[in-house]
Amino acid sequence: MPAMLRTLARKMGLMAHSFSGGIHPDMHKLSAASAIEDVGISPVLILPMKQHIGSPCSPLVSVGDKVLRGQKIAKSEGYLSVPVHASTSGRVVKIEEHAIAHPSGMGMPSIFIEADGDDLADESLEPLTDWRNVDPTVLRERARMCGLAGLGGAVFPTFIKLVQDKRFPIETVILNGIECEPYLTNDHRLMVEKASDILDGMAIIMHMVGSSSGIIAIEDNKADAAEAMQEALDTKEGMDGVQVKVLPTRYPQGSEKQLIYSLTGREVPAGKLPMHIGVICQNVGTTKALRDAVMLGRPLTERIVTVSGDALPNPANLRVRLGTPIRSLFARQGLEDFSNIQVIHGGPMMGERLRHPDIPVVKSTSGTLALSQNAMQSAHTVESPCIRCGHCSEVCPASLVPNLLADFCRSDQFDKAEDYKLFDCIECGSCSYVCPSNIPLVHYFRYGKGQIALGRREQAFAEASRQRSEGRDERLAQEEAAKAARRSKVRKTHAPKPAAEPETNTLTSATDNTPAATAKPEEKS
Amino acid sequence: MTEFALILLSAVLVNNYVLTKFLGICPFLGTSSKVETAIGMSFAVMFVMTLASTASWLVQQYVLIPLELQYLQTIFFILIIASLVQLIEMMIHKTSPVLYQALGIFLPLITTNCAVLGVAILNVQQEQTFLTSALYGGGAAIGFALVLILFAGIRERIDVSPVPAAFKGSPLALITAGMMSLAFMGFSGLVKV
Amino acid sequence: MTESMTGLLYALGSLGAFALCAGIVLAIAQKVFHIEGDPMIDNIDALLPQTQCGQCGYPGCKPYATAVAGAQADVNHCVPGGERTMLQIAALMGVEPKELEEEASAPMLAFVREDECIGCTLCIKACPVDAIIGAPKQYHTVIGDHCTGCTLCVEPCPVDCIDMLVKPELIEHWAWPLPDTKRSQLGHERREQHAGHA
Amino acid sequence: MSLIMLSSPHAHGGDSIRMMMFTVMLALLPAAAVSIYLFGWLAFLLIVSCMLSALATEAVCLKMMNRPLSTVLDNSAALTGLFLALTLPAATPWWMAVLGSVFAIVLGKQVYGGLGHNIFNPALSARVILLISFPLSMTTWIMPMSAMAPAIDLYDFSICATIFFAGTDALLATSQLSLDAISMASPLGHVKTEATLGVPVAEALKAYDYSYLDAFLGFEAGSIGETSALALLIGGIFLLARHSITWHIPFAYIGTVLLLAAIFNQAAPDQFASPMFHLFAGGLILCAFFMATDPVSSPVTPMGQIVFGIGCGVLTWSIRSFGGYPEGAMFAVLLMNCAVPLIDHYFRPRVFGHHVDEQNAGKKQ
């Protein structure tokens, strides 16, 4: 009914599109006015082998090797993957597991580079200043080679989106400058300071996907960024189809599908990508990085990181080389003692809590926060029973029913959880934020998703095992039959034969006769 | 027309077999742990109840009364119900083995479900016509299905609640059924038939 | 006398005739709704982990499924399936869940110490899922992705060169545990930390 | 380093159960004040005893179940007590009030596992249990102080204490009054009784000396908290403004009753009362704004809430118009409570990104 009214109002032009739900958290944009500062080069840089969504990379260098800034040091394995580059010149000192920003606390194989201070760049990639005359597929390969992944936090390999597909012509390119997470201001400052570069990047994206219209989306709490972008847009040539749109501030507006809905009124169907409805969406930081990769021939080796939090003396926006330990950033901003401090990787709504600050900055590090124990405690107080107030369903941007979903996850009723579309949850945290009972709803959803994934893996493995086992049984039965047949033949002819043959059969057929053994190797992974 | 609607309403709500006549409590408690099972059971009972009430009316009118064998009423009715239950059991076993498994013993027990026999006998006692007895049987079955499914929904919710150990399972189910019965008292006097 | 006799005859006759009709109808229905085999076996088999380990006392998963479907075995014998499988089977069969007899160990992998392997192929024959490859007089190797950790290959090895290793946990496969309502909160964590320090 | 997992988000809006319950109690203040104005010490004693006994029962239950006693103070038990008191007639003796509170907390709430798990509204289930167990007491309405000539002075503590602690009969025994002299029928009850005698609604109301204004302000007989539509509306609007409840249930509920009443009143004015009469009579507004919106026992989703409200409306009006009981609101809410799990299941909102093909196709052109 309210949805109907809203649609009606929209059709009559009374109301702009807007995703349903959402919250208005305290934004704490402490560092909104601080200009981006360069932090220089840390003595040792730690580069984990996977900084994107997809399959991990494998190292190309070994201990002792000299590397240059921008040199590819790990190659991608598989399609959904991008390589890792050295973020300064120096020597590889070790390759071993190191802590990363992952809730499990498990490590990731990482390459440690000792900086030599010269910061010599690998200049093998030539700048493509005349990119307008370069074939989009070449530019796409450039985006992949330069290790670009979504810098908004999701780190989805960028090149995958930048494609021209005749079935899905891209009508609109959306530049995501929403930055709806509290505290974070890295995109905000980038737009204020590098508006022109970002527009160049946007022009490259539009060229790559063959679209002529674009929208730069900014929330109304970043008026200066919107102004800067508008100003740059007015002076730029050939960007007529692009407009700046200022949206009312609401979390999680920056979430891709929600943003697309707010701007175009169209929903990306579940399980589909924005390109399937003719839209692509890129974060401003990624767009700037794409411009550097194309126009300067520079792989992704640095990013802007907001260092903030209520327990940090000097919040700031920093330009940081990938691999720089987070601890050194906090130290630079005046925080040395981490007792009674909770460190968050990312924003407070979707970021991971870190067990310690000895974790390198990676491609997904949009910010890192030092929150006081009190601030954390108020978000993680003791869970009370759900009183079904329904606030969670009101704020859910995916129109789920979080409290019922949490019940199902808690009681391991995963069939029901899936029926209630658990996998459409974007884990934005709005539900937990408003819950008067302090129920860690997102935690329950993550548990449920993990268990379902585990169940699916187990089931796939069991199915493959069953096929292998049945294949084996069948083969043994055939051999048995063959043996019996031979034996009866032997009995008829009274001429004994050596029985070694079936033995060897077994061995070779162990791999040959089992279709499942070779047919479905990826099912298990 | 109004009369038929009132008969139906009366059988479904006002004189609900489970909550106001307290018949058929056994399958009501036994097959209500899951909504899906309850829906399956509801259809089984609807099938048996409607057909049993019409068949027993026919038998009563055209066999028992002409032959003056009314004293065999109960035996005949049970024979009808038992055959119908056998039939539906085979049908469910064929179409939905999982439901068959879930209903378990309660499926054959529809035979001795007092609600089914109750409907058949009450029909005869109330001297209904063929049409009204079919309607009455159908209404009673719908009423049974309604409360069974509602109750199953409630029990699914109770199942994930931290119920005190002493009340887990049947005790709380009975308390809840009692509360439902109280609520259904609100319907009393709604239809004066 | 005769009157009551006729009454009795009527009663018996009509009852008998009626029962006969019902019997005929049911006999026809039996033909119409005839089912081949027991579909429950496949349903149960689909829930089993297919390790074919035989820890349930049956020669494989399918035989155990057959036994459970025929109510000849309890639902709690599948060791690798653990509690989850037991609960699923119990729910499917509509029976009360039972305590597991044995705790499932962590997922294991067989590993052949290749320099000790004499290439006798006995383990290859023992493997229920063809996860070991090799030829006579050659080293044998376990395909890690295929091994179900059933341990059936350990026994036959004459030189005892097969180890069962705990399957390594991958970061991609890590899953969030349930939030512990009593412990997950920060206040408790701090208190515990303090207790630990003291 | 610790092993405790904390999932995002690491920020919270600051709402709490205690605050939400307190807001509802605040919203009930006007109604409670009017009840004390109308029924004097009787209302006061009833409210206090219900709230205290509810709190005590809650504490005993939690103790018996070895659960933390701190949740006694989450205001939910006190609120249940207050709700129950407001639905009782003024002359309810103390032991019935206490018994009701015990029923509400034990059978209504704690047997289901405590706060958040009850299926039925605890206060209403207790009220219905009392109604069925003590039908006479639960339908004896003491004349309010606003009546033309109240037979007894309810602002006199000793009279009220006699009624409350020793029962109405004790008062009648000592004074020269009869029960009829100190009590009167509620408008709904009067109309129902007359209707069974075949008297048209309008005439029945005329005989009752019914006025819409009195009904709106609450100067009529009835349960202590349900009489004043005005006070309840103030509370309801306060709840809506504070976002403690949403508009779906009260509007769907009241709207349905009004609509049905209007249609049938137009069709047969002699048989069916007017929509305004239904609106101000009995517990409709109390139930619509406070009882039916009890979050625990109502649906979660907006669509479900509308269905729930409509269901309550249909049942309330049907029971009032056709049923054996004069007032159907309590039964209606309890009946719909039964259906909540199913409503929750079948009236879920459309999940973002699902079933959008037609919509997108339409917009593309």
C-alpha cells in the first residue's frame, strides 16, 4: 500500500525516486575539511595476495628480488581477479602469511617489500593520453593490468564492469560519490580536490562502455564536493550528457543497487548486474585510479584513506601507499596507545573490527577508525529478546524482514532463511542500528549465509563423491562380470589364462572410468 | 442462500469442532508442528470429512432407514470413514511420500478421529438434507483446517522460543489451544442456527 | 424368530455387500496408486555425506539409507554427517532426533608419504570414491579434492605410509560462528580479559 | 587479542526496549488521568494493584526460571499491568485484579518464554479469561462521577476501599443502595440488550440519553481506561509522532469498523448502529491504538499490519453487531493474534530486485 502510494506519487511527478528504508545515523564527518595529505613511504610495505573479490594471486617475485614501483609482483589466477603491484621500489624481503582485515583473524600470504627510498617507477606502461582513439578493449585490458578494483570498499575487479555488450547497451554511467558511511570522507575530499581528474576518468568509462549520458551522484551533506564537480563539469569539453545530482543524505544510499534505484527508478533484478538494466556504477576513487592507469600508465599503488574515529586526536584524509601498516597511520595522527581503543577497517556500519592495528592498507581500505571503548560498547551491548517492533523491516533497504530472518538463522532453519531471501541482504547494518533490543542481526545473517554456503559445498562434494562411488561400483561390477565370463570361457576351453589383466585395468580406470572425477573439479572449491 | 452461508459460518467458526466442541484434539495436537504438515493434514481431513458426511447421509437414507438398520449406524459410518482413509492414504503415499512420512500414524488415525464420526452422526441427528449435510461436513472440515493451520503457525513460532522447560511441547500447546478456544468464544451467539 | 432372523440377515447382508463394494474400490485404488520402490531411500541418501566410510555399520551410504527408510536402522549412525545430518533425516522421517553415538572428528584428508609407498595398489582398491591414483610399482597420490577422509585406505596399506591429516581451513571457506548471546558482547569480553590478566 | 567475534555495524541508534515501553506508558497517561477523574480512588487502586502485582509476578517467574531479574525493570510488565487495569470495570475487586495480572504475566507471557515470545496480547488474554470466568463482575459498570447524580462518591476513599477490598456486595449491604442504583449499562451493552428485544438502535440510544460528545470525552460507563476517546486519541497521536507505532494497524482497524458500520447503517439504520457510535463506544480506540499495535503479538510487515487491522475491524464489528457479547474488540484482537504467524509469512514485502521484470520493461519504453 505505501509502496503503491509512492509509485503513484512518482508517476505524478510529486516525489523523486528513493530506495525504501534507510537510516540517518550521526555522520561524524570529522575530517571533511582536512585536505588530503601524503604520508610518504613506510620502510616496509606488506602486500597481501588478494585485495579484491575473486581468486587470490600468486607471487611472481622471490625473496631478494629488486622491484620497482608499479611493477607487477603477483599475477592473477582466474578471470575474476586482478594482479598486485609493488607500491614503491625496493627489495622483496620475505613472502609469508600476514594478518589482514578479515574477521576470522586468519592470515593471507603476503609479499614484504623493504623500501629503498628512491621510489623508482616501472615505466613499461605507456600513458594513453589519446585514449579517445584507443579501442575500448585495450583500455579494458589496461584496467585489468593495473590492478583496478572498486575502491568504495567492495573491491570488485573494475575491468569486468567496463565492457560493451550488444545485448546490454549501457545507457547511463553513474559516478558514485555518495559516501554514506559515517566518518569516511576520502571520496568527499577527492571530489573537492581532484574534480577534473575524476571527470577525465568518467569520460574514459563512458568511452569504454559507449554511453553518452552520465550522472554524478553526491549526497547533500557534501555541498562543496557537488560544487567542485559542477564547476569542473562546466569547464570540461564533451561532457554534455553528464549531470551532477544531489541526493538527500540517507544511509545506505551508496549501495550500488539502491543508488541506481534512487537515480533511475529502476531495480536491478536479484542475481543480475547493473549492466543488465543498462547502467554501470563506479566509485569516484576507482574512476580517478582508472584515469591514472590510462592517462599516466600508473597501476594502482596508492589510495586515499580516511583515518578518523572519536578516539583519534587528529582525523585526516591521507594518500597512502598500499601495504602501509595501519598502525603507522594512527601514529602519524597522534594515536600510539591502543588499550581501550577499538580499531575498525572501513566505516562503522559495514567495516570489520580489527583485532590489532598491524594490518596493511589494501585496496579496500577506504578508511580506518579508532573508536573509543564506550562508542563500541553502546553498539554491542547485551542482546535482549526481539519484541517484533518492526523497525528493522522499516529501515531494510532490501525490504526484507530482518527479525524473522534472524530467528531462522539462529535456529538453523536455513531453508526458511533462503525462502525469506537471506541472500538479498546487503549487510548494510541498518537493522542492527535501529534495533531497540540490540540484536546483532547482521551477525546472524552472516552466520546463516556461511552455514548455507557450507551446506552447499558439502552437498556438492557429497554429490560428486556419490557419482564417483557409483562409477566405481559400476566398474567393479563390470569387471566382475567380465571375469566371470572369462572364467566360464576358461572352463569351457580348459585352457587356464593368467589373470593379471584385470588388475592393471583397475589402476588405469581409476581415473578414466569416473566421469565425476574429471567433470566437476570446481564443484568442491 | 443465506441459510447455507450461515450453516457454513456456524460450522467453521461458531461451532468449531476443535475449539468449541473439543473433538479431533488428537490430530490437532499431533499434526500441527509444521504448517506444511498441517496443510496436508487439513486437505486429508477435508476430503474424508466432506465425503464421509455425504456418503453416510446417503447410506442412512437409502440403506439403513429402508432396512430399519439404524442401530448399525456407527458400524456403517466407521466402515465408510475407514475406506475413505485407506483411499487418501494411498493417494498421499503416491503423490507426496514426504507428507506421508510426516503425517505418520495420524493419517490412518483419521479413521478414529471423533470429529469425522461426530460430523457424520450429528448430521443424521440434526436431520439435515443431502445438501446441508455436505455443507455442514465441508464447513466442519474447513473449520478444522483453519484452526489446525493457525495453530501450526503459532507452534512454529513457539518452537524457536526459549520456553521454560516445564512447558516445552504439549503443555504449552495445550495452553495455547486453550487460549485460542477462549478467543473463539467471542464468536458465540454470532449465528443462531 | 423368523423376523429377527431376517433382520440379522439384512444386517449381515447389507454390511457384507457394503464392505465388498468398499473392498473392490480400494483394490482398484491400490492398482492406480501403486508405487515402485521406496522414494524415501533416495531422499535420505541425498542427505548423507557420501563418504562411503562404513562407520554406520553398513557398507556405504545407500545401504544405510535403505536401512533407515525401512526403519531397520536408527537415524543417528552417520558419524561424518554429524548432528546436522541426523536432524535432517529425523525431520524427513518424522521421528524424534537421537543423540549421536560418536562425535564427528574434524574433516580429514588422506595423505600418502610417497617415498615410503611401495606401489602395491591396495589403497587404490580400498578407496570408495577413486580418490587415489597410481599404477603398480609407482607412487600413489591422493587427490585432495576427491578424498572424503573415510580412512578406509589406511588399514590395507602394508607399509603404513598413509596419514590422515586435518583438512586445512581456507580463508574463503571461513564462516561466521553464531553470536554468543552471553559472551559476544564487548563488556563481557573486557571483563574476561581483565580476569585473564589477573 | 580476543577471540570474540563482533560483526558490523559498530554503531547504534540508541533505541531501547525500556524507552519504548516507557513511551507507551506515557501515552496512556491521559487515559489513566481521565479514568481517575471518572472513577476516583477505584481507578487509582485498580491501576496501582495491577501494575504492582504484574511486576511481582514477573519477578517471581524470572526467579523460578533462573533468568536475570534485571528485565523486570524493562517496563514491559508494568505496562501489561497498566493495560489490564485500563480494560477492567471500576468495581473489580482486588483479588480479581491480582488474579488477572498473574494470568497476564504467567499464561500470557512467561510460559511462552518471556518478553517477545508471547502469541497473544497478555493483558487482553487475562481480560478475556476474567470475562469468561466472572461474567457478572466484568459487565457491571459503576456509574462514573460524570453522571448526572452519582449515587456514591468515588472520590471518597473509604467507599472505594470497601468496594475494592470487600466487593460491591459489602458496600450494598451496609448502605441502602441497590446494585442498579450505583451501576449502569454501557452504551454497547444497552444497545445489544434492546436489540434482542427488537428495539431500534436510535430509540435505544435515546432511552439511554446517549450523546456523542459525552462518548467522545468519555463521560459514560465502561472499563476505566476505554471510555475517553479524546484521551486515547491524544495518546495514540503521541505514539504515532514518537514512531512507537505506525499508522497501519490503527487506521486499518478503525477504518474497517467505520466502513462496515457506515454501509450497514445506511442499509438498515434500525438494526445497525452508526459509525460514530461504534467509534466512540467500548474499547475500539484503546484496542486499535494500544492493544492491536502491541508489537510482540502483531505482524511485523506493513502489509501484514494492514491485513491484521482489517481482520480486527471485521471481527470487532461482526461480534458487536451479531455476536452474543456486546463488545468484540478484545476477542477480535485475540483472534487476529492467532493468525499473526501466518500473516507474517504470507504478507511479506516484495524483496528489492525480485519480480521487477515487468516494471523495468515498462519503464524502458
